[in-house]
Amino acid sequence: MRRSLIGRTWPNAIAVVLFVFFIFPVYWMISTAFKQDKDIISRTPVFLPLDATFEHFDKAVHAPNFWTYVTNSLVVTVGAVLGSLVIATLASFAIARMRFRGRKSFVLVVMAAQMAPWEVMIIAAYLLVRDNDMLNSLVPLTALYLMMVLPFTIWTLRGFIAAVPKELEESAMVDGCTRTQAFLKVIFPLLAPGLMSTSLFGFITAWNEFPLVNILNKKEEFQTLPLWLSSFQTNFGTDWGATMAASTMFAIPILILFIFLQRKAVGGLTDGAVKG
């Protein structure tokens, strides 16, 4: 019984240590957003903001062009996610169900694109956008974000479509459905977990992206929220209270989306990885 108790205790102890290790930076960010300036710069760490203030949040919200940054971030993020879902759904169906010349090569290209670091392509992306006279625009930014999340979306949805028995699709076609109708009525409803998991991944990727928008969009009216986070750094130092308040607000949309999608998203990632 002692061995059994020890065997149950040490995994839980490790889990608690890891939880504290990963959650503490998030707690420190949120607590700092509510602290007075004197508590933030104090040599003695202040773990609980007893004299909580909303001054830093007010300063962050009233920063220049705040709502422009919010609108731009939503436009490029939602546009990239929706576009990648449409293209990836069709592409993954072709990979999973059809046999065509170059199919294996296409799959290898998708895998290579997923593994390739996008940071090494920033210079090429800048030259391409500059030569087409599209700097300081949301259109190329949305297109580049779409390409960033597309390989993962294709690869994940391919597993879901491959997991759907072909007999269901064939039965629908025997009953009079066309191939398109069979896909929309039989296969597409079963892709909900995969669509949610890939949407969450794509949203986080596009929402947090910093290097591309920093290089392509120098005008403030075309910038996004990640650049807003860096606006509280001046020649006189960093306003840590406003920075932490801005970081807290920046994380809220992702947190809300994850809370609503967490069950199906986690199951979708697991199923998509195993099936197919």
C-alpha cells in the first residue's frame, strides 16, 4: 500500500510543480497590471496588489490608435482563419479521397511548409510585397497569415476526412446525392472538432504574429495589436504597468476562445493526429 501511495503521489506532486511554474508568469502579469507604480518598481516583490488600480488599463485603452489596432487585428486574423479553413477543407478532401498524379509530392510539400520557420522568409515576403506596391496594407498581411496556418490546417483536416468511412459517402451518392452534396451533408458535419482545433491554432498564430507586421506595415493605421504592446517602451524606459495591462487585454480574446473550444479542440488535435 505504501508503494501504491507513493506511486500516486509523485505524479501529482510533479503536476502541481509544473502548474505553478507555468501559471506564475501569467499571475505576475495580471497582478502587475493592477499594482500601483510604487509597488511595481519596489525592490521588495509585491505579490498581492492590495491597493489595486485600473489606471494602467485606462492608459492602455486610451493609447493612440488603440481601436484601429483592434480592428486591424480582427480583420487579418479572422480573414486568415476563414480563408485557410475553406482552402484546407477542399485540399484535405482531395488528398484523403482522390488519387491523382503528384499526390505524395503534394503531401511532402505540405509537411515541409509546416516545418519551415517563417522567420527566414521575411525578407522574401517584404521584397514581394514591396515590388507589388502593397506595403502598409492589410491584404498581403492577411494572405501571409493564411499561408502560415494553411499547412497545419490541411494536415489536421486530412486525418479527419480519412477517418470517415467511405461507405457513408458512397451510400449518400447511391441515394441520389452528388459528390459535392455527399461531402456537405455527410463529411462536413463530422469535421467540427477538426475545424475548431485548427481555428484555435490559426487564431493564436495570426493574433500573436509580430515580425511580419512590424516590417510590412510602418504606418500606424495599418498596424495590429502586437505592435501596440511595444508602444509603451520609450527613451525614458518602459511603462511596465501599462505594458502588463495591455498584455492582459491582449490575451483575453485567446482565453475566451480557448474556454469555448477547449474540449473539442483538444479532442480534434488528438483525433486528427491519429487517424488517417
